[in-house]
Amino acid sequence: MDSDKLVNKPDDVTRSTVQKSVCVLSRYPLFGHIQVKMQLITAAYFREGDFNQVSILEEAFHNLNACLVPELLNTPEAFVGLSPRELVFLFRHQILILFKLLLLERKILFRGASVGPLCSALLTLVSLLPLTLEYGLNQSASTKTAKTLSIVPQFSHDEKSDEDTKPDVGNNRQSHENIFTSRQNRKGVSNTQEKYQLEDNTDLVNTTKVYYRRLENDVDFRRRKEVSNETKNTGNSSGAKSLSPTTPTSDTATSIIDEELEIGEKCIEVPDFLTAVQMKPAEAGLPLCLFRKGYLCHPYLSLHYLDLLTDSNVKGFLIGTTNILFKQKKDLVDVIVEMQDGSIDILDLNLKRQVTLTTPDLRFAENIVKQVTVESGRRTDGDNFLDGIGWEGGDEWIRSQFKYYLMCMMRTSLTEDGTRQRDSFNPAYLNLWQETNHWKTWSNYVNSEERDTPGIYNLCPGHPCDGGMSVSDMKIRFAQCSLS
């Protein structure tokens, strides 16, 4: 604002204009909710023309403390101002490429002219990962740097490694399918809940554990199966002996395996949508431990933090900036996303090949683009009030579709190499994804011997849009090739 409009001009204001900001430090990532409240308050504060009159800010402080409660994270309030529809309109089919790039923990730079839309787009992309926006950003803006930087807080304690908190099941993907079957033959684990007790949830590691380990007391997959087998054996023969749940026999093991095969035969080729979307976070291993161990997320980063990106402990990042100098430092980034035209420049040719969308991927993206832009329809008369308020093509529908896609891809990543299901997601991409820190943490969890429920294995492996090649698929492929 013009310094001449100040009623009480401070001595430190020497220029014709003055720039000041009102910042909110919140424990809860309710970005849009806070922004809506602070827009009016900030405008009123600046209209006063006297920066010493902070009574309106004090009232805002108390009001926010009364309104911001953790329960809001489980409501649509967590996504206020973050519209996946707008992201689809901007990037169209390439939104799936952005989603898959995010999971690879690479160095991604969003650049735009305006800070507001830039931050909203970046956080909207993060919100497509289930529970990541709500519970996965605790360590997203901090890391223990190799060199001392005045702009980065220094930690006095070492972070616990995943190896200290997660069982090590190795990286052999071929053994993952057998782990689930063998898990059913173990003895009772009555102390499972006791092992999973946590003292606090102040950081991402503990928050993730809370969601990982929150097993319901009435969920005991192994015991239910043994009761079912006991009833089956008793019903088939009046003279059959009752099987002890703590003393499995060869007949018991065979019965369990046969039941698993029956379940497998009932699995349809395309994974069930409701099974994937309605699966409990603890069962699926969500949220993913993405933004930690040197993988940063800064919705907006100023030029002062440029040195942070060169630190050896920063393995990857998702950042937004308005400064053109970041874009010119192409040796620091793998991907440059331009908000102005929705272009995605993947500088690494190998990475570009690894994130190439398969035919089922294009089919999935086409369905989202079609629902948002055609069937939902953006009104041409400029009145968008009723646009996107339905289920299909709406914001929540888009998030559910990406959760469905992620769940299917997580399940498929546990299968052996060379399967048709892996081919649908691009095998090169899956192999690269399985080298990331968060995938290894997730894999160790879902295959832990301490787990007593099938979890992600309830879902059939495969792509949400598996199917034979059609003429429409060829058209989509040609259209994407012409744009690239």
C-alpha cells in the first residue's frame, strides 16, 4: 500500500510504498479455512492505516484458536480452496503424470506468476494422496541439513530410522504373495494391541504409526478363518474332531489355502472400487510416509532458500516459486511445471520414459477429463455457480478416483515382475517407485509378521481401467502424442 495512506507512519517506512504480511502459525493444515477467515481480517487491518493498532489481530488470534480443532481435518473443511477440478482443467491428462511423479520423490518445481493460485495448485496435488494433506506434512518443510544454514532450524536429536520401527522383510517382491498365506498359520497374537501402543504423535513418524497401527479389537482375520474352518469340518462329518485354534494341522492349513484360492477365483479382473475406497487407513497402510527423510514440500519458496535445494541431505522436493531464477537452475530440478500454460517439462529423458502413461493410464485420465470438462460441463455463459456440485466430476469424486488408482497400484506393486497387471502401470515406473523410501516403509508395514489382517491383499491386483485396446484408445494415444 502507499505509505502516504498510513495514519501513523513508523520511522522505518522510508519508501513510497510499504509491504507487510499477516502470518498464521497453525498446527493444523487447514490452509483454505484459515485463508478465508484471514482475507477479511487482513483487509480491515490495512484499512486502519495504523500498524500499531493490533486489536483486530488479537481478536482474530482468539477466534482462530476457538475455531481450529483437529476434528476439522476429517471434514471437507480440510480441502477448502483446493479444487482438483481446476487442476484437471489446467493439466488435463497430464494430471496423472504429476500424480505419479510426486510418488517418485523427485525434484519438482512449480512456477507461476501469482502466489495464491500457485500454492493452491501444489497443495491440491498433494491432497490427491489420501490423508497426506491432513496428516503427512509434519516434516515436509524441515530436514537436518549437511551444512549449517541460518534459514533452516537445526535439530538437536537424530531422527529414528525406519529400520528401528518397521520390520525388515527385504526387497524381494516375489515373496510378498506368499507372506499373506503363511501369516494365517501363525499362533494367536493376543499382545498385538500392546505392541502397538504409542506414547505421542507429535511428528510424522508417530502420526503415521497411529494410522498404521489403529487396529480394531473385533478384527481378527486368523481367528475368524479358524472358526469358519472348524464349523465347516464339523458340519461335513458328525464324527469330525474339533480343531484347536492354537494347534494348526495340515488339514487346517489346506482348508485355509483352499479358501484363499476361492477368494482369488471370485476376484474380477478389474479391482473393486468400493473395496479400495472404503478400506480403512490402517488396513491399507495410509498415509504414505512421503514428505520425510529429505523429501521437502514448500508451497512457496523465496530466493533466500535457494541454497537449501543444493544441500546433500535434500533428496527431493515439491516446491512452488514465482522467481524465474529457480527455473534457470535446471541442474537443481528434474521437472518444471508451468502454471501459466499447464506445461510439464521433464528434463531427465529416462524419467520421462518411466512416467509415460500406458493405455489403461490414458483411459483412466480420459475418464476424469471427460467427466469434469464434458459431462459435468463448464458453463460458457460465465455462471459457474452450479458447476461441479454433483458427485461425478466433482472434487470429492476426483479424489476418490485417485485413491482408487493409488490403491490398485500399491496392490499391484506387490506382485511378481512380468505379470500383466504390472504392465498396465508401466513396469519401469513400478520398479522405480519401489526404490523410494516411502514405498519401502509401506511395504515393510503391510508385510509385517505382526499384522493379523489381510489389509491391502483384500484387493485384487490390476489397473482400474484394464481392458482390450479399442479405437477410442488409439485416438487418445494419438492426441497425446501430438501434444508431447
